Amino acid sequence: MGYFSNIYKAELPHRAKTVYMYLKDRSNAQGQCYPAIGTIAKELHLSRRTVERAIQDLITAGLLKKEQRWRENGGRSSLLFTLTDCN
């Protein structure tokens, strides 16, 4: 079926499929990317809360890992998203 065949078959809400496709489109060869929640929300015309719920849906489904990144001075940086089914 193609690039997103696994996500099409998954029993996930539309919001989760949309955010997954966004992250997949922006990920590197290792399936990693680090867009801000606000950026995802703005570009997909969704609320921040909807994006947060979608990310949690993907984590629960085992399709995504989320890791907080830190700056050298100890401050928070962006989240690192890793797609776990990178085919």
C-alpha cells in the first residue's frame, strides 16, 4: 500500500494519524525529529492540546517515543520524537 500502510491500518484517532504523518515527513533516517508542539499545532491547524493527545495516543500504541532534551546550562530544550516503526 505504501509509505503509511501501517498507520492506515492502525486503530487510532484521526488526530494521531495526522500527527504521525507530520512527524514521519520531518524525521531523519533514524525516525527522529524535534519540532515544537506549538509548531506542529500551527502547521496542522490543530490546538496544542489536540497535538498533545495525539502524541499520547501514538506513545500508547507503541508507534512513538518522546524524550526531553536539555541544554548545556540545564534548561529544557525541545522534545525528541522517535518513530518506533521506521520501515
